[in-house]
Amino acid sequence: MRISVMDRCNFRCPYCMPEATYHEAFRFLGPKERLDFDEIERVARVAAELGVTKIRLTGGEPLLRPGLPDLVRRLSTLPGIEDVALTTNGVLLPRFAPALRQAGLRRVTVSLDSLDPVVFAHMSGGRGDLPAVLEGVDAACAAGFEGSVKINTVVQRGVNDAGVPDILARFRNTGVTVRLIEYMDVGNRNGWERADVVPSSELRARIAAVWPLEPLPPRYRGEVARRYRYVDGAGEIGFVSSVSEPFCGMCSRARLSSDGKLYTCLFATTGTDLRAVLRGNACDVAVDERLRTILSRVWRHRTDRYSEERRHSRLSRPGTGKASDRGKIEMHYIGG
Ligand code: SAM
Ligand code: SF4
């Protein structure tokens, strides 16, 4: 289960929260609209009873949520939860990495799209701080996440694809795994076009020409990234190919937005309101029972397969496809 703890962000990556939309007057959720930690813990506890074993905290920028280590501690000690992970843009990691580790966080993914200051500035909407993000990666390794730190790189043709080898070179032989993510048509505001996507197969061929690669088997059913290792033993990289090689049939992710809506797909248009249940006036036992019923029903009846449908639509034609206008939930709100 992926839990978005904060819809706000201190970056404005154009592929996620373009500044033109997310300007000063944009209305984000207020503190009372967001689920509080008791409410998040409660949903997670019921989800764990139903079989959820892994939780990833995301956003928006999750480290903007005050007291996040406290939430990590609560979630990581829930019966049945084996793994709590975090996806962050990394700038606040130098400050929080030790406390997160002590609270029981097991894995950290830092988003980093370029090592070129100009490209990085563009891809973070002019708000990123490249040295701080790199310091954040180091802080995570130093805090004991070593071996469980990943880098997420969203690749856009003509924007940062030429700089991918620099990122790989920096993290080869460090134990940090880079995952190259195809630019997706999440939300409705990033102006996605099929022509901006670099298919993983193309990227893989370009990389293998420099550093030969060989495939690795998935570690578990539903693993999103296709794993490869450098033949020279310098580590692994992953490819997340939701546009060119959709994996909807294997998807096992439920998503909880910061205001308590449950979604079963990153490209969903509607969610199920759990906050109304949490804040209704039923007794604790009745709330838990209601949550259990809703979670099981929503999960059993999910039919989402957006990425596979996209593959068979006009969006799959190189150079012609624009993003679907079906009113998808925005990524910063549902959580990436
Ligand atoms: N702010 C945090 C961060 O950037 O890591 C967490 C939230 S962010 C929405 C989660 C992940 O989604 C990031 O790795 C980001 O690069 C990725 N992402 C956002 N928009 C995307 C898009 N249009 N296509 C592919 N990945 C995207
Ligand atoms: Fe913020 Fe992450 Fe979206 Fe960038 S990708 S705008 S850092 S939520």
C-alpha cells in the first residue's frame, strides 16, 4: 500500500506539478483535510490484517509532513507489516535520515533526474537543490540504509536522456540502484506526449553499448522494475516501463491519498472515501469493521488496467499520442 502523507511539494517538477498550475494561489489540502497519524495507522492496521505487508510513504513530498518519523515508527511496528519504505526528492533527507532509520524505515528511494545543474534545475521546476539531494543520498547510506537506497530517474527524450550515463556512472559500485522510469501520462497537467517517452528497450540498448547488462529474475511477483546487472559486477539497474511494457496484470498496489481516498490504480479517476468512515460517529469496532469491508470489496472488484489499455490505443503510436483527457487523479495527490 502506498500512502501519500502530503499533497504539497517543495519542487515543481514539470512532469508532475508544473508551476503554471501549482502556483501560489493553488489550493492544496489544509491540515484538517489530511488524515492524521491515528487515522493513517488505523487504515494501515486494517490493511495489514487483510494481507498488506509493505507500505511506501510518498506524496507530494513526504518529508514536508511534520513528525514523519513518528508515523514510520507506528507503521513499522504494526503486526503483519514487514517493510516500510519512503520515496522522496531528497532535499530534506540530510536532516531526517537518522531519525527515519531509528524509527524503523527500511528503504529509501530518492528521485534524481540529472546531475547537470541546468537540467536538474529545469526538471525540479527551478526549486531543487542538487547538492542537497546528493547529500541526502549520502546521508541515507550513512544512516544505515546502505544496500536499500535507490534512485528514481524519470527519463524524458531531449530533456535528460543524454545525461543518464552520468547518473549511472556516479552510482556504479556504490550499492545504490538506479531505476530508470519511463515518463508517464499521470494526471492531466504535464502535457505528456508519447514522443517524449524513451522506451526502456532503447535506453537499455544505449546503456549496454557502454556497460554490458544481463537480466536478473524478479525478486517477487508484481515487481515493477525489470532488473539488470552490470556484467562487470558494478551493481544493478532497474527499468520501469509502464508505457512500453505495461504490467497492470501483476499490479498489487493499493493507494491511499492524503485526504483518505483509496485508489487501486495510479491512473484512477475516482477513489473511495475512507475519511468519512474514519470521522463518522461509529464506535471503534464498527469503524474497523466498515474499513475491512470496504477495503476487501474495493480490492476484489478492481478492474483497472489503464496502462494496458493505453498500449492498445492511439497513445501507443510514436509521435502521435497525447495524454488521455479522462480526468485522472494527479500524481502528487495520489502518491507516486
Ligand atoms: N516527491 C517525492 C519524489 O519526487 O520522490 C515523492 C512523490 S513523486 C510523485 C514519486 C515518484 O513519481 C518520483 O520518483 C517521481 O519522479 C515520479 N513521477 C512523478 N511524475 C511522473 C511522471 N509523469 N512519469 C513518471 N514518473 C513520475
Ligand atoms: Fe514534487 Fe516528487 Fe512531484 Fe517532483 S515528482 S513535483 S518532487 S512530488
